[in-house]
Amino acid sequence: MNSLLDNKKEACKTYIDQTKQLITLASAFIVAPPGLIAVLKDRTEAGLTADTLCYMLAAEMCFVLSVIFGYIVMGSVTGSQDDGSYDVFRFATRFFSLAQFVSYLFGIGVSLILFYELLA
């Protein structure tokens, strides 16, 4: 019985580490507001059209959502630790974890489209 609880605790630790890493990756792609203002101020010099601006903002929104969903996942996992269940398979944890991952992947995909548009 004790080894089962230890296994669940270890699974929780791994889940938390993976969530933190994805939060860090998504955070790295978020453009700092001063940099974004500088790009928007000189849109023509930066080569931003209306389409590429939309791609840029969509990618940013995806990465911000990924970070927010990651924090919700962390709260959900913490809640399962608090009640002693150490359950990483509960619905809220799995739902927001998948939402975090999908929004990160969409952010990467939209960023690739943006880079292609800027370089083409």
C-alpha cells in the first residue's frame, strides 16, 4: 500500500516538472511589451502586414493561454496533493493539461506560419 502511494507521489512530481517545463517554453516565446510596442510602432520597417500582425498576435495569445492553462494545471495537481489522493488523472488536471499542450502547439504552428510569411 505504501509503495502505491509513493508511486503516485512520484507521478505527481513528474507531472509537475513536465508542466513547469512547458510553462517555461511557452513563456520564452512571449514577446515583452516594450519589444512589441517597438515592432508595432515601426510596422512598415519591420515588414508587418495586416496578415502577419494577426499571425503574431494569434501566436502570442496561444502562448499566453498555454502559460495560464499551465498554472491551472499546477493548481489542480496541488489540490490533489492537498487531499492526499495524488491523482494526475482527474478530469480538471487532464483537461487543462491537454489545453495547455494544444495551445502551445498552436502557438508554435502559427509562429511557423508567421516566420514563413515574413521570410517569403
